[in-house]
Amino acid sequence: MKPILFLNPVFKQMIWGGSRLAEQFGYDIPGDDTGECWAVSAHPNGDCTIREGIYEGKTLSELWSSHPELFGNPGLDRFPLLIKIIDARDDLSIQVHPNDTYAREHENGSLGKTECWYILDCPEDAALVVGHNAGTRQELAEMIHEGKWTELIRQIPVKRGDFIQIDPGTVHAIKGGMMILETQQNSDVTYRVYDYDRLTGGKPRQLHVEQSIDVITVPAPSADESVSSVAELSKNTLHELIACDYYKVWKLETAETFSFEQTHPFLIVSVIGGQGQVNGKEIRKGDHFILPEGFGTVALQGDMQLIMSSI
Ligand code: ZN
């Protein structure tokens, strides 16, 4: 049988980070300003290692190059996805990501970034920044240069269990109090539009105003189409949350036992609630693993909530 590839997460301290990655997920975090858990990543800024088994200690990027057969030989130059859990104690900067074409040209051959969010936890009456209210690129540029943030930025109400797709060119921001599982392209290119005039070590973080004005989609598409409520779905069923050019994402809630065939080039699984077993191996909330191509039957036991993804 092909091995289950469990990963050791990489943690990132951020000015807006908190301590819920320890409190709610049991991770050994580096400080109470931990904003991101890079749970499944082969990115040079945070390359996860394999936790156990014959590949123990190898990085995901090493395994991707030396054993492409584990990932269905997709012929890509890098592992295509990155899975994060984000703990926002405070608001994240208002930002936008470029698409592949813009990033390749302006960011050293980097990939662009399409991402999606599953809201693990959030306060009552929570809202996210998704989109903007400018009618033309000129109006967008004026509102940004004049700092008319309340007029420019569009906020949409969200709740636990909501799922949101963020295409490149979409102005967005995660707000304080939220915990989110993010599935995204393997890229770290972010253009910061506005950072609430915050200081880190006495200095503001770099903004990327001109790049942002270049890449923001104008006018912004309606936000209603990008948000869906997937908190209460039928159990023991694979529910597809999104299928786009870069990834497919599913939610699965198991009750007692559930089996399915792993038919994808590889399947990333994140346990976001409960505990149980996968093919006899103990798993619990906070575990992330990859099921290789040809894994066969995935036999799950226990009451769990899982977010899964593939290409
Ligand atoms: Zn983003």
C-alpha cells in the first residue's frame, strides 16, 4: 500500500496573529502572535517536512521532485497547492493578488494566486472585505490615493462554515477574530493596498499601491456569487465546494464509517474537527496529510470534519 504522507506544519508569526492555533488545534506554536500555520506547503518560504514513515524528514518539495509518481506525475515544476490555517486576532491588511501572467512577468516567474476560504470560526456579525465600489480604474486610483477606504471597500457578512472563492484581482481582507482554512495556489505574492496605518517595529509595512491598481478587477464582480454556506451538509457524502482551473475542494463530514476511492493525482486532507482513523491510522483535528495516487480505498472511521483538495 502507498504511504499516507503526514506533514509537519510551518508557523508564521504576524503582527495580527494570535494563540488559537495552540488553543484550538493543539499546535506547538512559536508565540502568541502566530498568524499562519502552513499545513501543506512546498513553498521555499515554508517547506513542510514529512512527519513519519519511509520519507520522514524529507521536505515536500524534495519528495515532489524525487517521487513524482506519488503525485500522479502531473509534469508541473512545483507542488501546485498550499494549505494554511489562519488565526487573525487583528485585521489583516487589505490586499490583492496578481494572476499567473502578471506574476510571471513582475515577480520573478512566480505563480499568481487564486485562493479560497473555509471559515472555521468567527465572531457574531462578522464581515469580510471582498471587492470594492469603484466604477472605473481611474476612480479606483483616486480613491486609493486619497485614502477613501470606507467608501472604496466592500464588506460582506459571513458566518462559521461559509466558503468563499477569491479570484486574482479581488480586493480582500480577513478581519480580526476569524480563523480560516485557506486552500490556494502555491504562491506568496501579495500586494498590500492598505494596512490601517499600522507600525511594525516603528515602521509601516510596505504597500504596493501601483501594482494593486494594475491588478484589481474593475468593476468588482458581485460578492453574492462567491460566498456559499456549507456549515450543514449531509454526512458521509463528498461535497464539492469549488472546482476552478487550479484546484478542487471538498468538504466531508463523517459519521462512524465512510469509505471512498482516491481517484485523483493526489488528495490533500485536513482534519478540522473530531478524531478517528484513516485506514487504521489514528488522526485528529489539526492533522494534515496527502494520499498519493493509487492509494485505493480510503477507509475513515469516527466522527470528523475534513476539508480535502486536489488539482
Ligand atoms: Zn489573499
